Amino acid sequence: MTSDPDPSKTNVAPERPEYVVVIHGGAGTIRKDRMTEELEEKIRTALDAALLKGESVLKAGGSAMDAVSETIMILENSPYFNAGKGAVFTNAGTNELDASIMHGETLNAGAVGGVKTVKNPILAARAVLENSPHVMLSGEGADLFAKEQGLELVDQKYFYTEQRWKALQNILQKENVTTGDLLESPRADYKYGTVGCAVLDKDGNLVAGTSTGGMTNKRWGRIGDSPIIGAGTYANNKTCALSSTGHGEFFIRHAVAYNISARMEHGGADFQSAADAVINEELVKAGGSGGVIGVDHLGNVAMPFNTAGMYRGYLKSTGEKYIGMYKE
Ligand code: ASP
């Protein structure tokens, strides 16, 4: 008898892959006609390097925590994403970074908001999880904690990139003095570029992490969804691990990452339907743009987004691999 390659046509559950790594590099007005070939190539190369880093950790039997932190560090160290090195500028011309990480077995989580000197904010979030009794630290206190933890600190100059500086100048020129208009602007592309990673490791543990510079021209210490557990990041071994990207205010109001997990845990939804319902129905109705990436406890990947594009990719121990940018 020949075996049927379509698992949905048999009663045998498809085998869970040994490991899975899924990433995003932000969602937004990412369109082929606005992209140069050169930039596309650079972004693809960075996404590929991040996936390969995650795989090398997981293949060697490393933990999901290590895989997520090391994968995100690759993207934080790249100037092409709005996290770490490529972080966007605040209204005051500074850089304030947010990050979070969560472990799906213990439901332990760590987050930092508005750090200014930490080279890799994902490591600061992880240090909060592992070495503090807290879940979230913010501002100067978070920078101080990172220093006490021996993490690499940098001068704010490190975060300077010409394209992010120009993006701020553009917005400042166009800005209506009455605040608030900016966040509703249809020219949404300046908002995006956050990075995230979700992993299933060989032990069946799920971990997710997210890192961002937030939104260009943010002020008043604005913090988005990325460091908020349940909005920007969530992981639960019973359901899935998720990282969000998009207009953070909406992701906080709709508790996007937890919302997806809860639909699975309490509503019996499968991963893809739960993720689609939140991103392509609930958020769309509310006017919130963005997407999520994630992996469930069976190794299924979901990457829905309601924007023109989302930098995204995944890789499974089975050899399956995908990198995409635009809507298909
Ligand atoms: N969600 C992030 C924020 O609102 C931005 C992004 O994903 O690009 O801070």
C-alpha cells in the first residue's frame, strides 16, 4: 500500500517535527514596487541568517530560550530592522527600545520598556525573566538592571542609522501640531520593522520573544505592545508561542497574542483559525494593522497579517523552509 502524503486524508496525526523556528521582521507597507532589489536581498539574507542561527541552536539540542534569544540578536544587530541597531527615533531624537520573552512551560516572562543603552534588549528581557522577581522593568531602572547583569551597553550613537533619522525628519516636517493625527495617518510604513521569534524545541517547549524600537516619533515615554505579555508576546506549551508586529495600541487593546492562545485553549480552535480570526477579522474590524508569527505545540506554523506585507520565515527539522515578504 502506498502512503497518502496528505495528512488530512488519514486518521494518523502528522508527526510533530523535532524543532521549529519562526521569525518576523515587521509588517507594514512592504510592497515589491517600493523595494529595490538590493534591499530585498539584504533583508532576505538577514532573515535567512536568523533562521539558520535558530536552527543551529535547536539541532544541537539547545533550549527554545537560547534559540529565541540568539535568533533575535541576529535581527537586533542588523540595521535593516526596527530593533537594536536599526531602532527608530523618538520625537526627541533618542532611541527607546522595548523587548519581551516568555517560556511556555513555566509561563515565566521577562520584559523591558524604554531602555536606551542596552545593545540587545532581548537579553535584558531574558535577564528579567531569569534573574529578577519581576516581569517588566522600564526606563532608567531597566538600563541600570541590564548594567548590573553585565549586559553590553552602548552609547545612543550606536543606534543612529541614516534611514531612520530621515524618517523622523520627514514626519516632523509633515506633522500636524495637534498630537494624535500621526497615529491615524494612512502613511503607515514608518511604524514598522519590529522583530520576533517563536520556537518549538526538541523537549516540546514553546518560547516566544519580540524586540522593537517602537514607533518613529513616539513621545511621552510611549510603550507599545512588544514588551506587553499577552499582546506582543505569549507562549504556553498547551497552545502556541507567538510574536506580534503592527500598530501596538490595537494589539494591546485586543490582547492579540493571548487572545489567539485563549481561542485554542478555551474555544477549541486550531492554531491557524485562531490566528486568522484575531488578525484578519477582529483587528481588521477595529482598524488595527499588523500580523503575528507563531508555532503551536504540534509544530504547526501560522503567519497571518492584514498589511501589504510582513517580513517572515520559518524552518522545521523536517527540512521545510520558507522566507516571504509580500502577500502571495
Ligand atoms: N508593534 C510595535 C509597536 O507598536 C511596532 C511594530 O511592530 O513595528 O511598538
